Amino acid sequence: MLTFDNYAEPKYRINGSDGVIIGRTEVMIELFHFLNQLADLPTTVLLRGETGTGKELCAKALHYNGKNGRREGKFVAVNCAGIPSELLESELFGYVKGAFTGAYHDTPGKFQYANGGTILLDEIGDMNGSLQAKILRVLQEKEVTKVGSNRTEKVDVRIIAATNVDLEKEVERHKFREDLYYRLNVVPISVPSLRQRTDDIPLIAEYFIERLNQAYGAHIEALSLSARDRLKQARWRGNIRELENVIERAFVLRREGVIEPDDLFFNSDMPRRVLVQQAGSTSDGQVEGTNTEERKPWYHNGVLPISPKSLSRVKGAKSRNQIYNIANGRDDVYVDILGKGERRGRLILYLTSENMSLFFRDTGTEEYRELERTVRENEFNQMVNVPFKLFTLADLLANSDTLSSRYLSQRAIKKAGAYHVDLDPTVAYAITPDNVDHFVPVVPGREFKVDRVKAQIVAAYEKFKAWRPS
């Protein structure tokens, strides 16, 4: 339903929830009307847009704002990029008892849960070819097969897919099935980035201020005019999700009054008083150590964990053997070994803007520039100021008496929201002292397990800090 709180602030509310999509620019008003037109229809929809633009909210609007009976069913969202491919099939279609280690009973999948409702397949461009074929079958035959079973089950599910990649290019590269692309692309919807609707940014920021005032018990009145201008000038590669994080950070610095530009941005624009707090203050208020006016967070240059195999696949990169040889023994490249032993498949490098050129024959390609941008902007940069250690699923299982299967470990990973690194064919997860209890729960008599893993995390982080770029 399209409503107007007042003529200056249109808000598209999602029925049956506190969800709301905010915008007053022409491109957003068009989106709101388009969502209304499609909400009553059973057609498959492909939501396209950058990360953080609100594609899931649009999917919920399509489900809940229709007048048909489907909105009474469940809305189920699945992040196809956040679940390893070997687990995604069982997550989507379910499995039968004995299908794999840890499958102790028949379990329905997301499609069965969504029967009669809607399923959102988020980041579908990251799905492997085998699963793409099975999704195509669901679209064509309206039936699914559990892992380990030969029996099909009929499902009545509206499929909404979402992606932030160019599926046409993925089809040309034979990484995405052409027949599935045409079945999903029945009705494409482009969700605009913040850069395409900069006039909406202050309005969205004020909405977050209203919510955060309640959550924090704060009394922020508004954004200053200069803060509004600063927000409109930012690049917002993370879009609305990044904007929300920036506003929330401002609440850490200021609990009342008006938000100014210096309250908004960390990294290179980090306000002086935050640097003082990070550096550590003496009793008389003077900062110990270096001059805080010149100090910047060390991760300003960017750090990106990557496997040699993945790095070697980037256009212009050197071979995997050359990458191993370059990384061996250098003091400007941090190398981590995951798991026991020193199997090359478990090796991981930490790229920075300073060292990544070592691994390339050609640094003039678009692929190199894109990787360089990723190094600077990767979300891993935002969590390296806390102790962490990268673990594979096998490592986690080896340290836990309570996580008896890969499936249970994956559920813990999703609950903790752990950052992950694709190592092909495995995945590594950044475990911190704050989220370790999701993986190694405290069980009476087994507290030493948690302490042991926390000790590993701290030791690994101390080693990492000794290397990290200045």
C-alpha cells in the first residue's frame, strides 16, 4: 500500500509488519506503483540492484501487499551466497534420514516451508550449475526432491529471485544457465542505488534517527544542513545498509542535539575525539603516543583475505605456484594456514593495496582495478580491530563436542553472522570472542573448549597485529 505521512515524505508500508520503503524521488514513486501492480500476480520476479538497496524489502512487499491468499502463507528468504554449495541443496529442498552424516531424521527444506507462500532466492547469481538445474525444475514442474530421496513433492510457491550481478554477462560466460535466466526474468525490477536518488538520503537518514532514538534512549534532534550535504556527497557503495551503519555510529558519538559531519564518517574522515579514544587517554586528557591529528585507522589501506587459487584466477594474475613462491618468506604478505598441517588448499593470503601488485603480471586490467577497489572497501576491513581467527567447518567441528555435523555448524554460522572467505572448495569463517559461543557452546565440564578456542583466536590476532601494515 502506498501511503503518504505528509506530502513531503512518501512511505511505502509493508502490510503486517513494521517494514517500510522510503523515497520521494520519481524513480522510487515508480517503483512503489510497480510493486503494487505485481503484488496480486503469481508471476516470477527478478529483483536487480546493488548490495544494500532493499531488494528483500521489495520481495516482502510483493508477498504481503497482495490481496490474494498467498500473503497468508510464509515468506522465506534464502541467501544463496551465504551458504556453502554443498549445504544449499539440503537447505532448499530438505533431506531424508541417512542422506548424509548427521541426517538423523527427515527434514523439510525452505521450499516446503514456503508452500502456499513466497520464497526469495537472494544472490541467485552465486548458485552453482547443478542447483540452477534443480531450481529450473521447480519453476517448470512445481515439485522438489529431498536430498537422498527419489520421491518428488508438489509445492505451490511463488519464486522471487534477487541478484547484484549482471546475469546476462554470467550467461555469456556460461556461469549461469540461459534457460533459467529467461524463466526468472519474466518481470525484472531494478531497485535503484542511493546514488540514483540522492534527494532521498536525508529522508532515509531521519527515519533511522527516529528508530535509533527509541533503541538507544537518545535524543538526537536532526541532521545539520552540512551533515545532510555530506551524506548526499558520499559514494554509498553499500547503499541503505551502509547509510544505516553510518547513522548508528553517529549515535555512539552523540546522544543528543544535532548530528554534524564529523559525527558521521570513520576511516579517513574519522573525527578527532574517536581517534583520541582509540589511542588511549592519560589522566589529564592528553593522548599517549602519536599525534592524533595525523593518526588514521591502520585498516584505511584495506585488507582482503583470499586463497592463492582464487587470486590466480583474476585476469592478469601470476600462476598459483608463482603466488606461493612470492608469498613464502615475505614480511609484507601475511600468510595463514587453516587446519592441521600445511596443505596448500588451506593457505590464505591477506592482500593490501601495497602488496597486491606483487602477484600480477599485468596491473592495468579492469579486473585488477576492481580487485583493488574490493581490497579498499571489503567489509573485512571493518572487523580487523577486534581479535579474530579464520576457521574452516572442519576446524570448528574438531573444537566442538556439541556441533555434531556440518549442517549444525552451518546453522551456527548463520546465527552468528560470521564473515566468510571462499577458499574453493572450502570456506573459512572469521570467529571472534563475541561469536565463538555459537560454535563451541559452554557445556558444564567442557568450559576448557571455549577457553581453548578463545586462546587460539587471541594468539592468531596477536600474530596478525604484528604483521599488519602501518
